[in-house]
Amino acid sequence: MAVPIPELLTPEIFKPARYLGNERGAVHKPWQAATVRWVLSYPEIYEVGASNLGHIILYNILNAVPDQLCDRAYLPAADLAAKLRATQTPLFAVESRRALREFDLIGFSLSYELGATNILEMLDLAGLPLTWWERQQASLEEIPLIFAGGQTATSNPEPYADFFDFFALGDGEELLPEIGLVVAEGKRAGLSRQDLLLDLAQVPGVYVPQFYDRQGDGSVKPNRPDVPARVLRRVATPMPHYAIGLVPYVETVHDRLTVEIRRGCTRGCRFCQPGMLTRPARDVAPEEVIAAIETGMRATGYNEFSLLSLSCSDYLALPAVGVEIKNRLQNENISLSLPSQRVDRFDENIAHIVGGTRQGGLTFAPEAGTQRLRDIINKGLTNEELLRGVKTAYEQGWDKIKLYFMIGLPGETDADVLGIAETIRWLRRECWIKGRKPLSFNLTISNFTPKPHTPFQWHAVSTSEFLRKQELLKAEFRTIKGLKANFTDVRISAMEDFVGRGDRQLGPVIRRAWELGAREDSWWENLDRAYAAWTQAIQEAGLDWKYRQLEAGEWNVFSGGNHNLDAPLPWDHIDTGISKAWLKEDLHRALEAVVVPDCSFAGCSHCGVCGIDFGHNVVVPPPPIPPIQGQPQVPQERVQRLRLTFGKTGEMTLLSHLDLLRLFERAVRRAHLPIAFSGGFHPSPRISTASALPLGVTSYGEIVDLEFYREVDAQTVLEQLRQQLPQEIPLYGCEVVPLSEPAASQALRAATYELLIRTPEPLERETWEQWLETLRATPEILYELTTKSGKTQVVNLRDRLLEIRLNEHQVHWPTVSLIYTGVCRNDGTFLRPEHCLYLLEKVSGHSLELGAIARQKLHLETP
């Protein structure tokens, strides 16, 4: 039987704060006031989904639409999933805590080929039918419309067509609000599910798979005359201000503010699906980027921001924007990271703005180890440019650089594979400065998998060749110092290729793989299970011949043969704007190693994108770089210490100690308080709590010390922080403490707790008083502790009990309220609530159960 959500979110599950839905920036709209109710579901654990920029932007946009409400859902970790199934509680959206079934639309982000099993897991946990035909007769009030968007959905929706009522293709910023208006009108008109989907099919960018059939030749055609033969991919202008929003309590994968500076890439790398599916290129105006970053950093309290693009270096305004932001935030210990940049555009200007008061990592992607192969894939990178970029990074202070390479590219020979190792040797030889630490590299070696809508979509690769080439490289790398290499597992690549270029025959395979345990398949710890599940599912579907053919490399575009490039492909009905004829032409250019220039900065390549439907390239000319206003200085001087007392109540008790510190740091930043920082390579704000509070424990007496580089008024600090902290982190007081006195963590001596203890049967108050008197009179009760190093230590717990009594307001028997004070020092000497329970069991001879715990006060040693 379903149970209330708060009963599921307990300290017994890992990171319960993932599911609270009360982060800063979370939107809580009145349920009854909304006409259309969305839930955007990211089919990964919270730490991945909550930091996804597209997820945040669409969430903010939909909640900005009047009469519409948008909530969120994520793939629950295995422990919560088990609880949901055991209690028959349906998967819920985090803000409203309502079951997913109660919404009108459930949208899933399908961002990689193997993510569909996670979606099936979420649908099953939600108690929803998995396929559109199982939902076909249901009304919208009974079962929501279920759709998918994202790069993989746009690229080739056919393998997943069984599971979705519709797909949203391309950019969603304008498309999703249009869908919401159609659904609102359909609800008002009382349309059936079928008629509503037919209306949605008229919206450019909406693909309703039930209105299309797979033909004998592999093509996909409409099965009714009133839907388009080809479905258009939508294109929207980036909206950087919508990136400002959610500030998770727990640490996420991308734990920073991310602002998009350029959408689309016109480099024309022949292996790159995102570069083909996001054309044309659209630069964001520099003043918009600067405003979004400055506003976002002050609104969120992050200490790092990231500029996002498929190739940040192609945003010509990058140096000017970076310097301007660095000037404005120079003394706030802010860092900039660039996740994707071209090594050929890396220069002193970009080196200056990357990082901040601490130097971040650098990642470049040469992709191939020889010039010949880089020309075949149209990387547009010469050896000279590669050396110049890496040398510039080394000269600017970087001792370690991360490089991405691929193996299995069309036209690759063993000499090209070994060229990766030779490139590393060459770079290490050329990048050498006397007295400096030698340059080292972290390499990621990926396996090339052909993608739809690219010139290499007809190519096939051999997994046995992948394994052989990996061994070639591993043997070569053993002779190179200062090198660490990671290789993508061949099994992941084979599964991604098989699904990514499949058709509707794969629907039952995906479902069966999920039934056999495939989920979170990209996580290495799940790989063996996932591979076994997918292999069995493919065999049961009778498609193992096709999979084995793919594993062997069914056709290599460089080996000749009579492969028909005009044969229908499962994704031909998706109109991305790039013509199939141009892809064929570019494939032939690859055979000749002909490089096609970037059409954002050279002549048009005539790919077919630019026009009325998709727009044109928008390239912002580089503005002048403003003068650098000195190097960032992290204020380290300690002028004043303030000591705050605060509480941790309600659902905030489910926040871990590290997450609590992160919450205080961001609150201090948002309040613009002059916090001092530690020294060293990684300065951190001088914020320290007296003692870590166990997960799930309420407190009304916590202490945190804040040290400032200039004096501030204690009452002002109190009021400013109250505005930035959740109500369930109440602030009780603030006082100035001399810097000469010990910090709260050093002065801590004891702690007072209130415990609720349950007994198997009701007991008289006199019995409890007698037990407590016996405990007070007992000089020694030994207990075996396990230290952090794993060693055991026998201690006298009775020595650590300073005082214990019954709560004077005790009213609920047989649950007893006790208040005790025990030693609590940060050298590891403490009396925890479970230790107190042990003492009581020893003197009473009864088995007792610990209920609620509240820490009432921390006691500091007075100077």
C-alpha cells in the first residue's frame, strides 16, 4: 500500500536530499490554478539531471508560462526504487510530491542511445503503461501524454517509437510552450487522446510515431494523409537568462552556473552528430552573456561558472567577455571553466580568463593522431596549430592537459593509431622548459561509432578491431612517461551503435533488455549486467545476426564495394535541414581527404540548413578586449569573527554536513558578505561549524563561525543571512568573538540531546527514574569502538556521560523523552545518542529502540 513520501525520505536511503524538491530556485505553483501540468523527467540520478542545462532552461521557461505548471522527476537510486516497489508507492515529482500519473504531460530527455532503459524503469515505477498502444484508449485525465526530446530523440527516434506518444525534435524553448497551448486547447475542447495527438502532429517539430509505419524497404511513411511526410527539427535562439535557477543542495556533476554562449557548430567534423544537428551557428550577444553571468553568480552563490558551446573558442567574443567578467568579479574567488575549446584557438587571451584564483583543467580534442586522418574527418586542425595551443598552455602554467582521441575512424590504419602515441611523445619533447615540471597528459581513447545525419552514417566498425587497436596503443603507452590513458569499453560502443542506427524492430529488444536488468548502462559498475541483458535481448529477438554483423564491421566506406548510399534509412523522415545528398557528397570528399572550411567564417558549404525554416549563421564580431584590472586577489586577512547559532529542522535534517557547509557558503556569497579566505592553491571561505550533525537529527543549538576581512554589524549579518537560508535553517543569534579565542570547533566540549526512546511495553516513571539513578551510580560501562583507521578500541562510555534526566514535559508513554549531556570533542571523544542507548540497555536489561533525536545545545569551553 502506498505510503506518504516523507516516510520514504529517511536517513536510511543514500542522499535523501536529492528528492526534497525545495532547492533554491525551485518553483511551487498552485496545482489547481494550472490548466496544463508538466513534469520534466531526466532519466538519470539527480546529480546528473539537476545540473543539465537544457533541463533547467525548459523548466524555467514552462513555469514562466501563465496557467502552466512544470515539476521535475529523476531516476531514483536503487535504494529508493526498492522502497517504492515494496510499498507500491508510485514515482513522484519532487516539488509537488504528486504521482507522475497526475500530470498532463511527462517529458523525458533522451540524450544518449542506452538511456531508454532508464526511461522504462521510471515509467514502471510510476505505474504507467510502457507503450503508446497500451495507453491509446486512456483519456488525458487517466494517463498523461508521454514524450521524449533531446539529441538522441531528434537524431533517430525509431528504436524508441513504441514507448512515446510523441517526440519533440530539436530545440525546445519555443516548441514546448506551443505544445502546452495545443494541450490546453485540447483539454478545453474535451478532445480524445487520438485527436489531441493529431493536433500536436501539426506543430512543426512534433513527431507522433503512431501516425507513421515502417515500410518493407526500411523507410518510415505516414499512415494517414493529414500529417507531414517529413518532420522538421526546431531551431531556437539561446536564452541565457533562463539558465539562472536551480541551486541544488547536494553536489551535482556540474556544480556551477552554466551559461550558453553559442548554439550550433559549423566546423563540419564528419564524425560529429551534435555539430550536424544543431546548425546553424547562433552566437549570443556579449552583453547578454555578461549580464546573465553577473546576475546568475550573485543570485545563486556559486563560486564557479562555465561557458557552454560545442566549441567555446569559436565564440569570437570569448576573450572580451571573459576579461569583463573577471574584472567585475575579480575579488570574489570566482573561477571560469570552458568544457569545450579548440586547441587551435587557444592563446594567451583565453589562458588568462580560464580558471581564476585557482587554475582549472584544460581539455583539447585532437581526435586523431595524424594529419591525414584529421583531414579525412574534417577536424580542421594542423600539427602546427596543435603544438602552438599545447605549448601556449604549458607556457601559461599548465603542467597537465587532457586530450581526447578516437580509434576506429574511417580510413584509419595502424600507423594512424600509433600516431596518437607519437603525437604525445612529440608534444612532450617540444613543450619543455628548463626548471619546470615536464608536461603530462591524461588521455581518453574513445571508440568511434557512426551516427545518423553525419557523412559517416553509412560506415560500420568492427569491435574486434577496436580491441586490437586498444592493445596496440596500450603497449605503446607503456614506454611514455607522464601519461595516463583511459579506454572506452568496446561493449558500450557496440551497444550504442546497434541501438543508435536501428529501427522500430528494436522496441521489443529495449523492453526485454530492461526486463533483464539493463539500466544506468553507461555507468561502468553496471556494464557487465547491462551487456549480458542486451546480448540476451538481442538473441531472443532473433537479431543477433545483425549484431554480429555489426561487430565484424559490415561495411567500411574506405574499402570500396557496392554499398547503396541511396537506400532508405530509418531516420530519413526527420528533417534536420542537412540534405542527404550533401552528406553523400561530403563522404566522397572524405575519401579524398578534402577539408571543408567552417562556413561561419568562410564561404557557404551548401549543406542545406540555412533558409526560412532554420535561419542563418549568426556570428558576433569580436569586441575590443577591455583592459585587465589587475589580477584577482583573494582576501585572506582575518579582521573579525562572528559566531552564529542556528537550527536544522524539518526536511533540512536530511542534508549532509558537507552539503550544509556548501549551503552556508552560497548563502554568504548571495548576501555579499566580506568573507575571508584561506591561503594555498585552493582558497576556501573561512566558514566552520562546531560539530557535524548526524543525518536525520534535528538541532536547535548548532554553531558556525564566520571570519571576515573587514568589520560588519552582527545584526546586519543575521538579517542578510536569514533572507538567503531556508526557513528550516533558522538563525537564532549572532555575536562577535575575538579572533584570539579558540574557534568553536576547538572550544567544543559537550553536547545536550533530547532522545525519544520506545520500550516494548509501557513502564512507570518510577522504573525509569530507578534506571537513571543506577546509571549515575555505575562507574564503568565498557564499549568497543571502531576508529576511522578500522582499529578497535575499548572505552568507558560512562565517563563520557555528564548528565541525564527525564524530560519534565514527558507525556507520551511508552515513548520516553530523555535529555542527556555528553562529552563532545572534535578529537573523536564523544557520546553519541546510540551510545547513550547502549548505556541504558546495560543498566535496565531491556532492549530499547531509539526514535527521534534532537540536539538542543553545544557547550563551548569559556576562555
